[in-house]
Amino acid sequence: MLKSLYEKLKEAMISVLPVVCLVLIVYFTPLVAFTPKELAVFLISAVFLILGIGLFNLGADLAMTPMGEHVGSGLAKTGKLKILLSVCFVMGLLITIAEPDLSVLAGQVSAVMNSTLLIFTVGVGVGLFLLLSIVKIVFKKNLSMLLMFFYMTMFAISSLLLASGKADFLPLAFDSGGVTTGPITVPFIMAMGVGIATVIGGKDANENSFGLIAMCSIGPILAVLILTLTSNGELTYALPDYSIETKLGANLFGIIYHTSLEVARALGLILAFFLILQFSMLKLPRKKLAQIFVGIVYTFLGLVIFLSAVSIGFMPIGFKLGSEMAQNNALYVIIFGFIIGTVVVMAEPAVHVLKKQVEEITGGTVSKRSMLLALSIGVGISIFLSTIRIVFGFSILYYMIPGYMLSLGLSFFVPKLYTAIAFDSGGVASGPLTSSFILPMAMGMCFALRGEAAILSYAFGVVAMVAMTPLITIQILGFRAIMSAKVRQRIAMKRILDADDEQIIYFS
């Protein structure tokens, strides 16, 4: 166990160090004036961030992934479709309601819509689309066609919002798809997909094991879009206090306590759901249950440490980076946005779960290194484009519509497995570090250039951009793999045809 923890901590350190190094480099330039106290808090938070990611990844291996696989395969083996679909819907609803990031989103729109209603509506959206994902696996439906239909529906509703003068809701609606696929739910849902596909996926089991996160990312967006059509009033936003001083002192323990409660609630719902299935149908041995319970403890500690460190040390630094660099020259923050985007995705906890599963499912065809490279480039481009949108001030639909059209178009030219992986990657890449470091940076930039009133329209939406660009880069990775295989095949065939007859040995 200690050896495994050491390996996880080493991986986490490699992931977080690039972000720390970039902040340190900026500290020694005149672009941003960090105080020694701010830098010290950031560096201490980075140490705890490494510890949190390491513990979380170990917990995911011991508990979240095995739980998901056992639940998926156990439900599928019953052969009762109604039970399988009902349980998946309830699980999607409960886990989404417990996701901490969703509560933050609901608080932003409480002035114009009921927060409880919003959370429940988004939960229903995730539950329904998780149910649809299982139907896709059972009846072997084409993921690309389903995604095409629902994204077309999404853009049609978006046009209605534009016509009704509610364009400010669009960035928040698109961001909701990212915040609901957080680090708690992703390992469980992905592993459950593997478990179900293994039992009933047939010859396309590998392809069918992916796509659940992709579908579950669409449900919240559609739910928020539909809900906003019936809302009244103007959307208002109050910029929170991002100063380091407010995060320290007595408030420090409040942040840790509040984070602990949110994580305990989320993990508690998943554990309760698992125990009900354990006593009713799974009947796993005690040794396996003991491993899962130990993993849950690691997951809890890891997430509490990770989320607390991000809130205390990374959010204030991100906001200050964006605001002060934009005041000096907006070009600086645009360039820095691309660079930080390429490295910040490496510190997302759920990304490590995804890349490991992708390498195992594809038998090494898609390696962890190539997967991470594609994600890094995609996220870097997304932050770059988001900062440009803040500078020039235009609607997020100018990115969303052509971006998704391109990604959906690519899905007809690459293997279905790559499409499923790509759309899952979008939801996974837009994790808590993106929401708690990149989004505050975009808010700081927007606050400096356009004022507080413009934050909702132009700073929000960066999570949606992070969720979109990996769809394109990973499918391009798949297209490249196909073309490389064809070129190798042609070269091999040419060598065979051009072979000298004298080299051929005849046996009598």
C-alpha cells in the first residue's frame, strides 16, 4: 500500500510542478506583484494539492473503479432491463445532487431561479442521460448519431434564448455540463460503463464502455437551457472576495469543514447506493469490501485536501494573475492562458483515471502519454480562445457551434472508440482545478478589462471551452492513428510485391 501511495504521489508531483513553476516564473517578472504571503500560501497549497491528488488516485483504484465495475456488471448479469435502467437513473440523480461544484453554480443564479429547483433539474438531466447511455449499450446504438441529435437540439434551444434576450444564461448553461462531471462521479460512472459493456457489450465492448460521461455532460446543459426559458428577471452576479486574507484565519477551518461535509455527502450517497446493491444482489466477499472501504477513506481524504488547497491557495492566485496581467497588457494573459492551459489539465484528478482506463481498454493503442498530450494541447487552445473572447467581447456560440460541428463531423471519419473516448475526455478535463484556477483567472481578466457586470457574459464559458476542444484534438489523434496504420500497410505490401524472386525459397 505504501509503495502504491508513493507512486501516486510521484505522479501527482510531476503533474502539479509545471503549474507551480509557471507561477514562480511570473512572480519574478513585473507582470504580477504577488506578496510574499500570497506566494507562501500558494506554495504550501501546492504541497497539499500533490498529497490530495495522490490519495485520491489511490482511492479511485481501490474503491471507486471496483465499485463502478461491480455495480455495472452485477446489474447487467441480472438480465432485468427495467431494474438496470431504474437504478442508473436514481444513481445519476443522487450523485449529481451531491456534486459540490453544482451547488456553486446554483448559487450564481439564485437571484432569478430557485437553487433547489435548478439542482434537482440538472440531476434529472444527468439521470435521464445516464439511462440513455445504458440503452445505447444494450441496444448497440451509434454514439455519434445520438450526440449529433442532442447537440442540434441544444443549439436550437440556445437560439430561442438569444431571441428572448437571455444570452447571459448561455455561458452558465454550457459550463453546467462540466461541473456536474466532477472527480467524485467520473471514476464511478466510467467504471460502471466498463462493467456493463463487458457483460452485454458484445464485440464492441471496448467502444461501448466509453460515452457515458459524454452523454451525462449533455443532460445538464439541456436542463439549464430549458429551465432558463421559463425564468424571469435579469441575471446578476456579485464578484466574490478572492484575497488571500479572507481564506486564512478563522475562515480557513470553515473552508475545510464545509468541503469535508460536501465530499462526505457525495461519497456517502455513492456508498449507500453500493451497499444496497451489495446486500441485494452483488454479494462481494468481505476482503473485497474491506479494500473498498479503505479506498473510500483515501478518496475522502484526498478530495478534502485537494479541494481545500485549491480554494485557499489557487483561486486567489488565479484571479490576481488574470486581473494584473490584463491591466499591464491583455496580450500577456492571452499567451499565459495558452501555456497554463497545457499544463493545468495534468493536475486534474479524474484525468489520471481516464488515461489509465483508456490505455487498458485500447490495449496500449492509445497510450497514457499520447492521451495526455492531446488533452493538454486541447485545453491550452481552449483557454487561448476564451481569453480572446474576453478581449473582443462576443458570444460563446461563435465557438460552440463551429467547434461541435467540427467534432461531430470528425466522428464520421475516425473509429467509434476514439469518438467515445474524445467526448468522455471533454467532461473529465473540465474538472475542479479548471473551475477553481482557470475560471478565476478569466474572471480577473474580464474584471480588469470590462468590469464586474460583464463577467457572466464573457468570463463564464471557459469551463465549456475546456470541455469542447479535447473532442477535436483526440479525434485528430484517432485520425492520425488510422492514416499511420494505412501507410504502414501500404509500405509492407509494396515491399512484398517488390521482393526479388531470387529471395523466394521453393520447397519440393
